[in-house]
Amino acid sequence: MHPRWMADFEDANWDLAIIYSGNQTQYACPQCVHLEVNKGAKWLLVYGFTQSTAWQNEYQHRYSMVYVPDDDILQTTATINRVFNIHAQHGLLLSQPVLCSWLESHTASWDMVKGPTTVLRYTNFVEIMVPLFSMSVFNSTVISTMSHAETGWGLDWLWPFLLGCPSEKIAIIDEVCVIHPKAQLQPPTKASMYAKGHSPGAEECGQYARFGYDADAARDYGMPMRVAKRLGQLWQPWYEDMLQQAGLQVDSSYIPVEREVKLMVNTSLHLQHVQQSQAAMLQAPPAVLRTNLVVVTGHPTWLPANANATWDLVIIQHPSAVSPSPACLLTFTSSAVGRYQQLWQLMQSEEWKELHTEQYQYIYLPDSDVYHAAEQIDRMFEMMAQYDLLMAHPSVCSDLESDSHLMDMLKRQPTNVLRYTTAVDILAPLFDMAFFQDSVVNTLHNATYGHGLQWLWPFLIGYAPRRIAVLDEVCIVHPRDDLQAALRSSLQLQSRKQSLALKPKPRWRSFLAQTKQSWTGSEKLPHRAQYSAEALSTAPGGDYLPMRAPGGREAQQEIEIQLKYFGYKAELYGVKHRSADLVETVFQPWYQDMLDMGSIQVSAIPSWHHLAVRKPEGGVHLSTSASHPFSDLSVLQQS
């Protein structure tokens, strides 16, 4: 693959040395600084190279980093540039780029696939597939481990151990990804790296014994033996800002178990965004009406601090939580139960009729406990127009902090621009305004919390091809119920403490009883804690946190009423009843280029978890699942 790595070699910040083990007798690489022809296994060949005069006298002194990828890795000049830059920027000793997707790549560890919200993750494990070393570490520690490495098994555990598992010095880099084609996508002539009669397991045990790696030795560094642990992370800045909006941060006192991360509530971070949003709401209203409309129940924390947004804002608020909002196009007061019933009241009001909504191209209806940047809303509207969508939903950034009944469908895939689907969630849907007025408004009449609408809306347009999508280029944070409850509790306690500071201090039992009165249900903090609107209005920023919709029997009743009323029969269009299926994917251009580099293409997508991939020349399929009814769009067009 290396000639493809060098497609833009004039822009490279690295030199290439090749140890050629193929069968061409006249192999040449004019751009390489070093070329030798030899037969053998990767790590033994690299070890031999480090014993050469060229290495000893020149290369080890000239270069500051060494990258040793497998020969079947798909990557570009820019990819390798970026890996070196990030390794140097963060002072890493040992690192690797992640794999773009489990769709086409092989890895022994699921955690090695590109993370959607992190720049990098600190770990105690780096795979032997694409390791990057600082030259000092490579010379002092790594070279000696290669002398008996026929397959390299065990080196990925051994290297971090020999370095002493230093804090924030070993990482997998999510900012950059590569493709390691699965065996089915490899050329049929590719030779096995395993010599006949050689035992990789015996080699691994021999390496551990040679360098003293065992459970007791690993424990000296606070690590279990051969267990990958996530030891920290560097968040993408936009994601960290969204966590702060939601009043969340990583609990630094928590020691991760394997790949887990624990979040804690920080009300001060949340209230900073509340105050910024309140300041934005006091700004003068826009001089001219914009092209898009956002309608939200409650006061969001993501209002723009400038007038450059492409959308106007309508807020629906409870009578007990009235706040001045001159920057909003309309502030509508409703005491209805459920945000979709509140939306219905708004749509029937005289205030709505006076808005001249026909001038708006798109409308966005986020839940008020959805968090994102104002700029992301602009991008959503741009994508609606760019791809001529009738309805869409932003992806969910991560299941670390967020929940959704459609998480399999909504979880962000960083290799995609968008995915065409058969459903959209009710959390934060976007609509073409004409479609919204003609079809969606009617579905709100019987809606309380919106249960069932996620299946109904796509049905009403006959699952029109390429008009319904999840937007992976934009993602939201929707905190889990337990995190929402913790933030509500923290805000309530903070408010009580502030008010009690001005009064004679009550006994603790009296204070505790007074606090518990704001909870509905059990006095013990429930998983789905719900607070009265009156109690919430007394907390700083409390009106920003709505009560969550009930589940169970009430949700099921609402679903059945809605689907029966509108004659929902997905089977008429070849779609499974109440399904959220993937129809087609639009990949990021850089990812599509890498697939093309390896002659890999998506041929059919039967479900979220079994994606079929093939090489056009050989017709190799990675899935034997039946084709999705929309893999041939003529099926839908005939319907």
C-alpha cells in the first residue's frame, strides 16, 4: 500500500524506509531514503534494520519519531503527517492512530475504533499494527523486544509495561484514523505472517518471561496484566463545551475499570451557560426575520451570543417560569402537560398565525434538555437544504452521557456525513417547513410527549428515498435520566441553601424534609426524578430542566392511539413495523477516498450491526444477511 501513502509526498513531513519482502526481482522506490530486500516476519526485519550501519550511524540520530505500520494499512500522506504532529504536540512516548470503522477494518480490540468525541485517549495498550514511537523510547526500550518477535504477539502489552505505564504518555489518537482491511478484503496472494509450526502463544509467553512481565510486576504500576484500561482522554473542544452546558464533567477521582469513564455533576459549569443564555435573551430582537425557525420548550442554554445565527427563536414556557426574552421572536406561555401538546397549543394560537411562518424554510424542535452549540444548528439547516431533506435528526455524540430509545440509530458515526433512515427521534427533529405545516402539525393533536411520532412521520411520506436522515456531521448531548436527576437535585439544594442563608438556620432534619418535598414519588432519589414546575422555578436555572416524559404503559398507550388514528402500516412500503433501519450512508469524503484506495465499497446495508462490504473485483461480502428492501431504490419508487 505504501505507494498510495505517498500520493502527496511533496507535502510529507516524514521520510520512508522500506524493507521489501515481496517477489519482484527489480523492486525500486526512488522516493525512499532507504530500501532493502529481505524475507521474513515484520518485527524481525525491523530489528535487523536497526542493527545496520545506516541506522546506527545516521537514521537514529536524524529522526525524532518512528512509525512502524503494517504493509496493508490504508492511509494517506496527510494522515501520517497528522499522526506525527499530534504525537509531538502532546509529548507522547508511544501512540497509534485508531481504525476508522469496524465496518471494513480488523482489530482485536473494539476500543481501537475511532471515537466520535475525543482527540485522543490515554491507555496502557497500543496495538502492534500501527505503533508510533519517540526515537528515544524506540532505541532504549523497543529495539530489544523485537529480537525474538516472529509474530509480535505480546509486544503491545510489553511496551507500556517497560515504560512504566507513564501518565498521559501513551495514547490512541482518535483525531486520525486508518483502515486495516479484514481478511476477506485482502488480496488472495497475501502471504501469512505466521511460519508453519510456530506458536504465537508460546512466543508471547517467552517474551513476558524474558522481560519480567507478570501479574505482580504489572500490579507494581497499578495495572492488571493484559487488561486494556482507559486512563484519561482529551475531549474535542466542542464536546467538552456541550458537557459543561449540561453541567457535566469527568470524575477525576474515579479510577477507570477497563474502558469506563464516570461523569459527575458540576452546577457551576451549567449555571455559567445559563447566565450567558439569559444575557443573550436580553439582546435586541433581530431587525429582519431569518430563514429558519427554532421552537423550544423551556429556556435553552445554547442561545448565540451574536446576531449571526440563521434562525429565529420561539420559546414555550410554563406560567410559573416567565422570563423576559426580547431576543426571541415569540415567547408563548402554556400550562399543557407534555411538550408536544404545548407545541399543538402554540400552532393553534393567534400568535403563531401572525408569525408568517410561510417565509421559513425549515423548523427545528429540540427538547430543552438537548445541548449543542448555536453554530451546530446553523449547520443542521445547511444540511437540510444541501441534501434536500424533508425530516432529519442530529446524531447523539456519545452513549457515555446520553440516552435515547433509538441510540443504535442515533449514535454518531464519525466516518459519515449522514445516514438515510426509516425513523427520526422525537428528541430534536428537523422538518421542511411546508411538510411540517401540511402533515406534522396534524399529528400533534393527540400527542402529549410525542411517543409514536418517530414511526409515524416517515410513514406519512411513504418513506421517501433520501429524504429522511440522521446527521452525523452534527451531534447533540441528551443527558441520561440519572445525570438529569443529579443536576436537578444539586440545583435544588443550592437554591435551598441560598434561601436558608437569609433565614434562621433550621435543624437538619427539617431542612432535609423540606428538600424532599420537591420530589414526586419516593423520598429516595428515583432513577427518573421528576420535580414540580413550582419547585423548579425556585432553583437557579431550574426552568431550563423540564420534567421527563413517563415511560411504560402511558407511552405505549400514546403510541397505539397515534398509529391507529393515522392508519400506520409500514409493511405497505416493505418496512418492518416500528423499525429504525439504515437505508443508505453518505460517507465523509476523506473516508470514501480511503475506501476507494483499497477498492472497497459498500454494496448493501441490511441492518445497523451487519454491514456488507465488498471489493468490486472479487465480489467479497462480509455479511450474509438478506438485503434491506431499500438496497434497490426502485422498490420504493414502485410503491
